[in-house]
Amino acid sequence: NLLLPFKYIINYFKLKNLNPDIVISDFEPIAFSIAKQKPHFLIFNFNPDIYKEYIKNRKKKFRLQYLYINKIYKKAIKKNIPIIIPSISGYKENKHIFYVNPIVRKLPKKTNALKKFKEPVLISLGGSYFGSEILDKLLHILPEFKQNFIIFGYKTIGKSRKNMHFMSFKENFLSYLKASKAIICLGGYNTLSEAVVLKKPSLVFPVPNFMEQIINGYEIEKNNFGLSKILKYPLQDEEIRETIREFLNNLETYEHNLNKAKIKGNGAEQVLKIIEEKSK
């Protein structure tokens, strides 16, 4: 991040002479300097209403991270640039902010993936140090549960044992998610959105002090679609064990709430419609 100011300057000179018909960005500040007279759109999953609820209920603020994102949002509003926020909660729109359903990849209609396993729980924690630390703990905790677990992309591929089965990451990941009963993951937007649309309860371990992931996990828990747990350092076996037990014991409740919500994965189509209407 220390290099970002220099990269912004370099990118500005690379992009300033472009003449696009439309500019679509997320929280990239340099986008405001490109084709100023052309339609601009900001699409990002940070929901300021959810953030306000979070700090009210959890008493924790992410001052620097919020300051940066809020500055971008304020600049967009000042320049009359529509802000489009994909959300699983839905909030009342105003003249600046538009809420849409989750933006997800093409979902599988049917799947034969994982048919040899009885309703497994999928574990996808990425390749970060934090995700790897959690997995190292899970390797000796999961055998205590009467539940099959499919672990994606971990270094011990091919060493399946007891109720743990390892697979390399696959392009048709959503087929495996659809065939699972639930997922254990970090707090990334894509995975959580796809889990909600596919009606799969989520156990979320957000990356500590990462505002976006923590707010994403909070929104899952707020809607009772799953459980979000910010783990303390150093990671404790008992805390992880009790969190998994609580999650598995409440799967039926989470499934009921997901089915009742009927959230669609047509956010991309809704975004396109907004862009078409506002670009005229």
C-alpha cells in the first residue's frame, strides 16, 4: 500500500487520454479523472448502512479504512455518480445509491459433484497465511465431528483421512458448493454471495481488522444465514471447536432463513439495467 500513491500517478498519465463511452469503477480514486464528461458508475459492496449498524452493535470502528471508502463515496455523490451496491439485505434507495441483488457467476442447474459423499460441508479458505493457520487447526479438530468435510486447495492434497477429503481447486467450484450442505470460508464477497444464492449456510472466519470481510460476515449473521467469528490471536483450538459445533447445531435454522429469503443472483442484470437507463 505504501506504493499506491506512486502507482496512482503513473496510472493517471496512462489513462488520462482515454475517451471511453462509460467509466465503471469500484473504489479506485483515479477513475474520477477519466472522461469527466462521460457517464460514471461506482460499483462496490461496501454498504454504509450495514457499517453504521455494525459499529452500533459491536462498538468497533475501522476509522482509516472507513475514511478512505467514505471519501470515495462522498466524491461520487458530489459528482452525481451513481453508487451501485450489491446486497443480501436490501435497503431503501436514494437518488445516489442503488441496491441490487448479489452479483454472482453463472450458477449450475444440476450437479453430480460430491455424490459419493453424504451431504458434506465444504471448506474453502484460500491460500493466505490466515486461511492456512485456520486449516492447520482444523486438521486435528474436524475428526471429532460426525460430518464429512471437503477441503479445497490445501497443501495436503491426496492425504484424505477419516471424515476429511482434500481436493485441488476446480473451475466448477459452484457445482461443488451446490452439492454441499454448508460452507466454511473467509469473508470474501464472491463466496458468501454465491452461498446465499445457492441457499448454503456459511461459517465465516473474516480476516482480522479487514473491514470489508468483517462487515460481510456481520451481514450473514445479521440475516441469520450463518455464523461469523472473528478469531483471536493466537488461534485457540477450543474457540474454533465451539464455533464449528454451534454452526453445525444450527444448520436447519440457517437453511430455513435462506429458503425464506428467496434472494436471487441477478445482480449483474440489474446493474446493466441501471447503467443503460442512467447513460441515456
